[in-house]
Amino acid sequence: MAKSQIFTCSACGASHSKWSGRCDACGEWNSIVEEAPLSTGPGKKALGGLKGRQVPLLELNTPEAPPPRSQSGLDELDRVLGGGLVPASATLVGGDPGIGKSTLLLQAAARFAGAGLSCIYVSGEEASAQVRMRAQRLGLGDAAVRLAAETNLRDILTTLDTERPDLVIIDSIQTMWTDTVEAAPGSVSQVRSAAHELVTFAKRRGCSVILVGHVTKEGQIAGPRVVEHMVDTVLYFEGERGHQFRILRAVKNRFGPADEIGVFEMTGGGLTEVANPSALFLSDREARAPGAVVFSGIEGTRPVLVEFQALVAPSPTPQARRTVVGWDSSRLAMILAVLEARCGIPFVGLDVYLNVAGGMRVSEPAADLAVAAALLSAREDAALPSDMVVFGEISLSGALRPVSQTENRLKEAQKLGFSQAALPDRSSGSAPTGFGTRPVKDLATFVGEMFGAG
Ligand code: TYD
Ligand code: MG
């Protein structure tokens, strides 16, 4: 009997019945690869026919203490983890190659070791000597972290079973392989089965594991999204190559809020924490620059101020450009459409560039009004008052909708020296004393007040 073939997307893990150039599920090109079929699964006989073990059932209201967490002392990391590392948890840290994942985790391992956890760092990419050299460069030569350079998962699990560490870091999951799966290291089935073994080990032996996963573009190596569903916490380490800022973002967390961010700066001596990201993102702001607008946003539990920069210029080609860095491009298209339809301000024949300063990525709809303000300010070549922050969600009718945590946004703005805000008129919460607000009903009113009618 011919074996049924399985095709899997190495970026998102979706299964397909036949090969195609583009994955329907995630839209990635050239990422679909043929996989060896996994175990055949349950047979034709019904499961209930054979005698299984009786599984104990528990009441939902059985008292359960909150998990004791271990803090690394790196506040930016602890906060993103939801207040510290939970014992027996599995965490995935994804990111582009070279962004600083190994550096971050080596520093974290040293801190956790300093806090009394026994830590093992398993590198499948670098020799132990290389890791030691990096540790010395980071000033962590004396940290009580034990190293191994190994990729055979069976040997690693045997070692962990005798050593019983509190925390093990696997750098990276794509280099690990198990001999039970007939596929090359890095393929979807190897990555899945290695992650499954490690996560099961973590739960059974009460040891926390942190898996490193490289984000990949081509289909030869499976990306971290393939294992996202198996782990408790998924963190992505992001940043622009040219910038020294790095953002650790929780996209899934079973033990804390998702969307929390931690901000770091890559220096010659490793990653340092940035306790006040707003001050950093606004650090080299020009006074009264047309097209630049400060948005008072919320990232996780913390307010963060960032600057939106827009450039609007006549397009040399019939097809005008829309280029966005750090924000959603379809959201930009929506705001351009609302400006045109509800305020009569056309962007036809104009190239539009939108950028979030500092390499930050904003996903809140609350930034709509700031984006609209930046676009108008660039188009009219008129700067907004330099002491003003802007936030509010724009609906398709052009009306402004209030957003959450107005007071926190205003307080953070005042702390950084701003003294007024344009915000939706139905916002709840009061402004701090000495802080001016300009409540706006809809986008057309905002345009009229800020830039003169039309
Ligand atoms: P690395 O942690 O190896 O990235 P990843 O594990 O995500 O692939 O970091 C690589 C980059 O970080 C490299 O380009 C050099 C830079 N770096 C510094 O700038 N300072 C440092 O102290 C270290 C260790 C690395
Ligand atoms: Mg690395």
C-alpha cells in the first residue's frame, strides 16, 4: 500500500494534502515541505474496548496556591514572563538570527543561577568554548551556569534526568534531533517531536525549559510557530538590525498578561535593561517637525510614548507608494480612506511613508488618531504643538472612539514633559492637574481645529 504523503508548512506548521508554492494558511512562499508520516495513530478498533488506566478526576475548586516564581533580577525579563519564571514551565523565545537571543538567555541563565536556581545551558549551535568566551565578554565568567554542546536529545534528556536542574536552556530547538523520527534536524517533524519531548520532560520532572527558535524565511528549517501551541509562554525578541534597541514581547502567556514588552539595548557588553522606554524612544526628537506626532500608547501593563513620523510627497509613478514600518499597512489604508471620504482630503498621486521611531512596532488601534495627525501634518507641512500627545481610535464613519487607560496615558505624557493631549471626547477618566486636554468628536473636527478647515 502506498504511504500517504503529508506536506507541512515549515513557517506555521499547517498541513496540506499536496505541495504548492505558497502556504494558504500563513501566506509564506516556498515553505511547504514533504514530511515523513507520523505514527499511524489509533487503530480501527474502538479505544474503549481495551482496558485502559482509570484517570483521577479533580474538582475545579480544589485549592491551588499560585505558582512560586523565581525572579532573575532583570526586571524587563521578569515582567514579560508575568512576574518571574514559573517552575516546570516551557517557554519559547523566537527571533531573527543574530538579534541577540543567545546573549539574552546566557545573561538570564547567569541571573537565575545567581538567584539560586541550578541552570544548564545546552548549545546546539556553538561549541562550549565559544559560549564561555561570550560569557567572559559579558562579564559572566564566574556565573554558576553549566554548559553542554550537544544536539542528540536522547543524551540531553538522560543528562538532565540525572542532574535534575531547575532551568534548562536549549539553544536552539532547530538543531536538536531525536532518533525516533526519520527526518533531518530542523524539519517540522524533528522540531515538533524534540519540543514535545522537552516540554513533557519539563512537566514531569518539574524543571523549567526555555527553547530558542530562529525565525526562518526559507522552508528548509521549521520556524518557531510550529511549536507555539506546545509551550506555556511564547516570547518574541525583535528589533531593527540598525538600531540597538531590542524588544522582548509576550505573544502568549499562560501565567501572565500577553502583549507585555521588555525593552533592552544591545551594547558592547551585552544587553542592558531600558527601564524607561518612552524617554528612549523620544530621545532624539526634533522640536516642531512636520509629520512627527507623539502617540501615548499602552504596551501590556505599561504606558509607552512613541513618535510616528510620516512623509507625504508627490508620486513620480502612476502607482503611488504606501510604505509602513512598525505599523499595520492595511490600517494605514483604512485611515487614508477615512481621511478622503469623511474629511475630503485626498492622497491620490501622493506617496505616503509612515515610520515608528526607534524600531518599535505598534499594534494598538488607539494609534489611529496619531497616524492621521502625522499624515495631515506631513501633507500640510504644518507641525503640531511640540508639547502635545495624541491618541484615539478612528471608526469608518470618521467618529473617534475612546480607548482604554486614558489616565495612565496622560500621566506618562506629563511625566515626560508634555502638557496637552488631543483625545476622543467620550474618553473616561480625568487629566492630571496642569495637563490640558482637547477632546475631539470626530476626525473632521480634529482636522478643522488643528490644520484649519480643509
Ligand atoms: P546572538 O545572541 O548570537 O544572536 P542570536 O542568538 O539571536 O542569533 O547575538 C548576535 C549579535 O549580537 C551579534 O551581531 C553581535 C551582537 N552582540 C553585541 O553587540 N554585544 C555583545 O555583547 C554580544 C554578546 C553580542
Ligand atoms: Mg544564537
